[in-house]
Amino acid sequence: MSRPSALLPMVEVAWCDGDVSVKEREAILKAAVELEIAVDSPAYQLLKGWLENRPKMGTVVAWKDYVRAI
């Protein structure tokens, strides 16, 4: 599983109330760094994008399908 996709469940929980708080954003980005996702990497930028704009349902469905498959 790619590292940003490992954080997708956290992103979805952060969005559950319709908005990502500053604390949620900071916690998720900190987790990304702890997973060794470089701040200047495309993966980190993708994750930041998910925190600014909720991932599309297709992304979540694909993640669930992937997890079921493994």
C-alpha cells in the first residue's frame, strides 16, 4: 500500500464533520512524516490535497477494494 493511501482512513475521519480542523491536519501531516513521506514529495502533496479537498468517493471505493483484496 502506498504511504499516502495508508493515511486515507485518517483523512476520511477528519472530513466526517464536513471540515478538517487545524489539529487534524497537523496530526495527519505529522503521521505522514513519521511514515517517511518527504515533505517535498508528490505523495505528501497528494495528502495535502486530500486535506484541502475531500477525496472523491471513487478514491475511497478504490481503497476499500484494495484492502479487501489484500
